[in-house]
Amino acid sequence: MTKYIFVTGGVTSSLGKGIISASLAKLLQSRGYRVTIQKFDPYINIDPGTLNPYEHGECYVTEDGAETDLDLGHYERFLNTPTSQANNITTGRIYQNVINLEREGAFLGKTVQVVPHITDEIKRNIRILGESGNYDIVITEIGGTVGDIESLPFVEAVRQFRWEIGPSNSLVIHLTLIPFLAAAGELKTKPTQHSVKTLLEYGIQPDILVCRTEHHINQDIRKKIALFCNVNVNAVIESIDASTIYDVPLLMLKEQLDKTVLTKLRLSHKNEPDLESWKEFLGRLKNPTSEVRIGLVGKYVELPDAYKSINEAFIHAGAKNECKVRVTYIPSEQLTPENAVERLKGLHGVLVAPGFGERGFEGKIEAIRYVRENNIPFFGICLGMQCAVVEFGRNVLGLTNANSTEMNEFTPYPVIAMMEEQKKIKNKGGTMRLGAYSCDVKKGTKAYGIYGKTHISERHRHRFEFNNEYLKQYEEAGMLPSGINPDNNLVEIIELKKHPFFIGGQFHPELKSTVANPHPLFVNFVAASLEYARRK
Ligand code: GLN
């Protein structure tokens, strides 16, 4: 029977429930258990697809095309197994499902209420993953902080669920903060005591407390927390600030979080965790033998969470190359033909980021012109690839005012245009070209050299595409379509013949980069940048 672990958060947000969940899952997986992680988000949007990255950070896209919370990216990067729509559920989706059932007449004669109808729907979504038969353990992370109005139905559903399946089949891990008061020179346990009291008011006794802290928690403090919060002292787990999120599984191993969990769930401790390749990755990450400076040109650069997966993909690719990747964020809005050289000089590679809308678009074009003309490695992702096509059209093919119709509907040369199937779509939510699509890579191209195979699959999130009416003109001038979707002929990868590394992808390779499988496009882009730095 599947066992269920719930992770709640107390005291404050941003304690890192996602990283703790992913780290615990990693330890259990490395002992041979089949584990998945699910996140419940208490907001009313059906999914984060329509949210501005400034509100919510990156929107992570799964294989099956769900637009989800960025924590799912951590789950995949740590576990190297794909997630799906079932791994991210919002309050909006729960209500939508219940209201649809009400309209169908499923509750005829009954008043539809938060308890039991909304909580039943939440419990159904918890069970879906467990009942798939694919997992021994399902970890469910409850977004928000205990005590928030919005997360109440989820907390109540957890209480009911635990009561239904019995204490040894589930447990609750509460993540909390132990602040250090510099003036008093002391770590304080009171916020944790209050947070656990709040959980108790809702009928939930946590089994394990993971205590986020900037200083080590000594045995006396552990005993005090245990006494006031009714947990065993070995269930008080220290989670000290780490220099990289990839250290956290090892820190949790040292605190024996995995053993405590397995004992409480009455699961065998099986083998000792096999973390050899993880440690090897950490060794490479922490002992780089070289360094490259890569510019990330985008319009959300003030908020690094907006480019979470790209940053993590650089960490994986850097470790693979035993090289420290220093990412410099360049706000595309500030780049002009006059200052581009000044702003971009000293970089060994430039990545132009995904994005939507006009703001900062022309700055991206300037960045691309500079790296194309100066043989600096270039990597364009989604909008970044589209910008490269526009830049080439304007400055090489002489198509004055060439553009994407997203930026200028009336451009004389619509080299990037809206996909046919997108034209009739009115609703904005969940209607882009989303999720995994296959792509054929042409032999003899740089892309083929990188992937080493002709059939690949990558994840998408866009409405616009390369306009095939211009394909011949581009090919003749040296911009090649090295990857094509076999089902509809959409151009998925472009590259320049006469450039050391100039590649754009209509898809998002960053979403598939994991610790175990760094993405080859990132690995090769970093290697090309390293090569450029060496030659300089
Ligand atoms: N705005 C572009 C489109 O919709 C690119 C989207 C993206 O970069 N994810 O096609």
C-alpha cells in the first residue's frame, strides 16, 4: 500500500518546503523506493500559466503540458523522473472540478459545501497518484503557511485523510523557522511552538519538525522543541542554511530524516542510500577548474526566480564541464545599438531568454546582432530563438522591419507568425502549444553533434512560430533549420552555419535538465563559451 507524507509550512513563507520535499524524496529514492511529490497551491488561478513571473516566478511546464509551480522543477531536477498535471493542483482547479460536477447534477438535492465536497475533491487528488500503482510513497506539499485562510481546506483534508488511512500509513512533516535574535545571542523556539499550536487547533499533530535555522540547534533546544511540540527528540530535524540547494539531501541524511520517516511509516530501511553520483556531482560543482561569464538577456532579470530552470540548467552544465558559470543578468530593455558593445563586452556567451510581449524585445535583437557579428557563443530559448530569426532577417537578409507578428501585427516581413491552430483561440489560460513534442534533428548539423541522435522530444510553451514561407531564403543565407517537428513541419531548432555556436530552440530545454542528466544544449553551450574564453 502507498504511504503518504504531507509537508506543511509554519511561521513564514519561503522556508524552502519544495527543497526539503525534494531532498527527502531523493533520500527515499536512493534507498530504492518509488517516490513522487505533489504540490497543492492555495490560490484561485486554475494554474500559474496566466501569472506574471514577477508574481510567481517561472511557470514550469510538464511533459503532459501542464503549466505548474516552479517547485515541480526542483522535484524533477532532484529525482530525474517526470511530473504531470496530477502533481500540481490549485484551489481554483479543485473548485472548478466541484462546480462542474454540480452543474452536471452530481449533487442533486444537496447543498455543496467546503466540507465535505471541497475536501473530498482534495482527497481524491491526493489518492490519484497513490492509486496509480506507480509509487510506494507520495509526498504532498501544502503551499502557503499554516494559519492562512486559503490553505485551510487543504489542512482539513489532510486531517481527514490521515484519520481515514491510519497513523502508520501517513505522516506530517512541519517545516518551521528557528530565528536567531542577534541582540539576545539566542535561537528562539516560540514561533515554532505557536505554529505547532495552530496546526493542533486544526486537529493535526505533526510527526516531524524540520527546523530552518542560520545556526546549529543544540541538544537542549531540540529537547525543548520536542517537549513543547509533542514530538520525539529525534524527530526534531535541523535544516541549516546551505551554500547550494544540492547540499540539502546530504544535510537531511546526516540528520537521519529518511530513517525517522521510514520508521514512523513502518517501512523497511532497505539498503543504505546510494548517493555516489550525487556526491560526484557536488564534488564537480564545488571544485571548478575554470570559469565562464554568461550574459542572460531578459526582461524579468530583477527576479532570478523568473529564470529558475535556466539558472539550474547552468549549474548542471557547469558541473559537467567542471567550470563555474557566472551568470550576469542584463535587462534587455536597457540595451540599445549605442550601448550594446559596452554592456556585453567581457562575456563569453549570451543566452537570450524566453518571454512574452514587446517590452525589451529590441534590446534582445541588439544583443543578438553583437554576438552574431563577433562570433560569441549564442543560445536562444523560445522568444530568444524567435529574436534570432528576426535579427537575421533584418540585418542579413535585408528584410527591413522584419518582425514577429506578436510585436508588430503589420510588419511587412512576418518572419515569426502565429501558429494556424492558435488563431481561433480566445481564452488565454492553458491554450498555448504546451508540453512535449517530437523533433527530428538533421544529420550533419551542430544540433545533431550535440544530441547525437535524430529523434528528440522537448517541451514547449508558445503561440508563435518560424514562418516557413521564408525558410528557403534563410537556409540559402546560412541560417539552417536543424530541427523540425515531423508531424507539422514547424521549425524547432535554428543554427548558423558560419558561427562557432549560434543555436536557438523553439522549445524549453532548461525544463529537462536534471542533476543526473544535464541538458546537452546547455552542456555544449557552456563548453563553447569556455572555448571562447580560452581563445580570448
Ligand atoms: N512569446 C513567444 C510565443 O508565444 C515566445 C514564448 C516563450 O518564450 N515561451 O511564441
